[in-house]
Amino acid sequence: MSTVQRIKCGLVNCYIVSDGDSAILIDTGKKDNLDTVVEACKPYKIKLIVLTHAHCDHAENAADLSEILGAPIAMHKDDVNLIESNNNQSLSARVFLGKIILSASLKEFSRSKMKAFTPSVFLKDGDDLTEYGIAAKVIGLPGHTKGSIGIDVGGKELIVGDALMNMFYPTVAMLYNDEKVMKDSAKKITGLGE
């Protein structure tokens, strides 16, 4: 049975999903959280690094962690263009708080220089992760980015990246590449809980 451990990395969470000493790492945080993530991974054999999407706050440590942990990087192919620059996919916001977060995010995207990496595994909706020792499957959740995904751990826990946000209160993503698609993904998440 898989267990989920949260690694708090500022405003972002990374997760270790483990079954015994086999594990996958979901998201990698920003540079200033690298040591925290490495330390949390030490008890496990990390078999895969999964990125819910390729924004720098979720993916900045991907290249370094792949090297340190000896694990391949997996993500949806529709987010590959974000590795070079997080500004390669447009983002919008409708609500006031979202517009503030959008402004701060766009400034951060311009400052951030993610170390280049090449994903070796491309994930899509319905993919099974059991070959990596974890009873989990990929859920396509586009909208925040074109390639946003979630991980359904044993039908009991769902890790959704920024498809949902909980900065001050739980809500659908306040920033989105496509608002309609993002809302459809939020409905998909709700349907999984029924």
C-alpha cells in the first residue's frame, strides 16, 4: 500500500509516494528548497521524478534531483516548452487575488533560469505508474498549463499540482492558460471523489 509524504517547500508542496523503500517524487520545488527535498528522499530509492507541470516553483530542481537521485524525469509533453521559459505559455487571471499572484508569478518566471533538462518519460491521462513500484495513475488536468497532470494514489489520494490552489482558501487554479479547460479539470477532480 502506497503512502504519501508531503515536503513543504515554501508556497509549494512536493510529495514522496512510497511503497516500502520504492518511491516516486512528485514536483521538485525551487532552488532554495533543494537540500530539504534531497534530505526527505534519502530513505527511499526514488524511481521516477514526476512534474505536475513545468513552472519553476514545481520544476526548478528537476535537473539537479535527477542527477543526485539517479531518477528519470517524467511530465506531460505539452509542458516541454516551459522548460526553456515559463513565459512560453500564456497565463491569465480573473479574480483580484489571482491578478496579484499572476503579476508576482510573471516576474518570477522572468527571473528564474531553470537548469535545462530533457524528460525521458512522457505521461498522459490514464498512464499507470506500477512499473515504478507505486500503485498510482496519471490524471490529465490541463488548464493551469497545457500539460498539467495529477497523480491518483491508489484511488485514495490525489496530488493535483496547481490544478487547485489553497494559498488563502481552497479554490480552482487562480492562474490559467485556458480558463474553460481549467474549469473542466476542476470538475474532473470533483467527479473522482464521488
